[in-house]
Amino acid sequence: MDMSVAGVGVLDKAVAILDAVERGPHTLPELVAATGIARATAHRLALALATHGLVGRDAAGHFVLGPRFTAARVAEASRPALEALRDATGESVQLYVRRGAQRLCVASLDSPHELRTSVPVGALLPLDRGSAGAVLRGLPDVLRRGWAESVAERAPGVASVSAPVRAGGAVAAAVCLSGPIERTSTSPGARFARAVVDAARRIERAAHPSP
């Protein structure tokens, strides 16, 4: 049996690719050099790993660790920044990661107000609606601006502002502030974008501290 296409050999090669990207971003030629795997096989396995969220691509197209690895680290590191954002704004905050054609809430803190938005951890929401969905879809205009807003897009009466949390240059998560339109207004970005972006940068530093 050709162990390059089936059996334990494939698992060994996949782990070798993960080991390589864990050390830092790699182009395809760099993956080949680091692992000794044939170019076609390395490319095929990297794409397969990307399909399952184990490998990702950064803004330069380099292979990096995928969102399934980075999500847990980012979620764990996010709480202080999310608490500060919730306390400073008085609105509910969440952290989302992409799961296929949906977004998964991996951290959530509710506003102290009686009228508030509330999203439980583990909730799966549409990727094609809401500011966090726009961030996780990687829309070019959103990434250039650094944040997205939505007004009554996912739920009537609710507005939100989200910003990308990056890991290795790729969008790993979206930090989101959401609340009733009567408090956040119909232009929530003008009021909250700076605070949400600052929270995203703080989460990045906490999840990936400088050596």
C-alpha cells in the first residue's frame, strides 16, 4: 500500500505539517523543505487540513495554524479584555469563531442593563448576517477599515460592532459588542468602534504575547 495516500503514513505527514506551521507561517516550498514531504502531497494535505480548520492562510497566503487551534487560546485569553469592554460601554460582548458556514460563540458577557442582548456560549449563528459574520467572512472593506457594524440585520432592534482578532496574520475570531438600538443608535460604529478595536488588539496581545 502507498503510505503517502493512505494509512498511518498520511497521519504522520499531516502531523509534520502541523508541527511546521506551529513554529510559524510557511509558504508551500518552505513546508516541503521543513517536512521532506513531496510538494504535491504537502499541498494536498495542507488543503485538507485547512478544510477541517486545522491549518489556515494568513494575509500573505502563508500556511499557519488554523482556527480550531487558535480559537481555544484566543477564547481563554479574551476574558479580561471582554470584561473591560463590557464595563466601559455597559453593553453585552461576545467572541465568535468561524465554523463552516456559521459562527460559534466561544465567550459571552451580558450587559448589566435589564434590556440587553444575550448570546449563550456554544450558540451557532448565521455567518451571512451581523457584524461578527462580516468580520469572519473576511470582507475586504471590513478588514481595511478594521471593524464592521450592523443594525437590525440579524435580529430586530439590535445593533452591533465587531472587530477582527488576528493570529499569524489571519482572522482567528471576532470580538463583538451588541445591544438594543435605542442605546447603541443606528450608527453604533461611530460610538463604539474604537473601544471594540482596542479590545481586539488587547486579546491578540494576551493570546500571543511577545517573546
